Amino acid sequence: QLQKDLEEVKELLTKTTRKRLHDVLMTEKHKLELEIKNQPPPKPKDAAEEEKSSLGGYTVKINNYGWDQSDKFIKIYISLNGVQKVPAEDVQVNFTERSFDLLVKNLNGKNYTMTFNNLLKPIAVEGSSRKIKTDTVLVMCRKKREEKWECLTQVEKESKEKEKAAYDTSDPSEGLMNLLKKMYAEGDDEMKRTINKAWVESREKQSKGDIPMDI
């Protein structure tokens, strides 16, 4: 763009006859020539493409993982093929007392992320770390208290408690009803027909006094 401006100024210089306008154009000409001289040389195409690819690429959310625990640590295993080839500074984990997030930059042209919020119990940020192994990233969350975790997050715990409550009731008939409702909701057409048939038959028997309990 600067080169085009310079060419236009030169063309105007050849046409102008007034000294004042000529002097203004000459000043502009020198200014443009200086700017062009001080511009950085253009990057070779392959170098520019390489830089672009290192910063860009798709971002993939990681959903698969395995976990284990010891007295002191919660250990989360994330499988990523070839992750050991990525520079260590491009495998980043940020910890808070109840969360962590993982970012792996430019692994086979993609960025990978994983976030865990609402960990079941507090962790010690300063004692937590990550290790890079062959095809695996191991995230080590240091427990604040040396106690066994029944699951990884608060959400998982609440989900388990709700499921348990659906089956564990003081009234056996209520527990059976919850079970039937769950089977009906999750079952295929055949399952639903079977449950409907059993329900109708039980109501008929109850009305005749054969079954005292309402199921």
C-alpha cells in the first residue's frame, strides 16, 4: 500500500507547477520512502504458515479419563496419543481449591482442553502437579485431608444420592413404584407394554380384594 502511495506522489510531482504544492509533495515523498525502507521484510510463505498453524487449529474438549486415589492424592489419567512429544510448557494445568483445568497446545495440529469444577473436597494448590507420560497426562491433585473420596465431583455425589433415594425408601411399595417408573421411562416399547399389562392386572386383582397392597 505504501508503494502505491509513493508512485502516486511521484506522478503528481511530474504534473505540478506550483512551488508550494511541489514542496509538500516532495516532503510526502521522502516520508513514504523512509517508511518503506524501515518496513520489516515479508516472511516467506512457509514460515508464515508454520507460525499460523502453531497458534491456530481446532480446540477439542476431552471427556474420557480414568481416576484413582491414594491417601494423599487424587490421580486423573488423560489419554492423548503423542503428548510426550509436545514441549512441556505447552501442557498446562491450573489448579484452584475446588477445580482444575488442563490445556495441551498444538498436539497434532489441535488444542485439547479439560475442565473439572466442583471437586468433591478441597485440594492443596501448591502440592498439586501434572506429569507427562507416554500417550498420557497424569494430573495429581493433592488432598487437603487424607481421606477417601467416594467420587470425583460434588455433582457425581448428588446424582448418586438421588439414584439411591429412588430405591431406598421406608415404604417397600413406594420403592417398587419408583423402580417401575424408572424401568418404564428407560424401556423400549415391549418393556412399556409389559409394565402396562402388569399394572392393569394388579389393579384388577386389587379391586377384587386379592391384593391388599397398592403397587
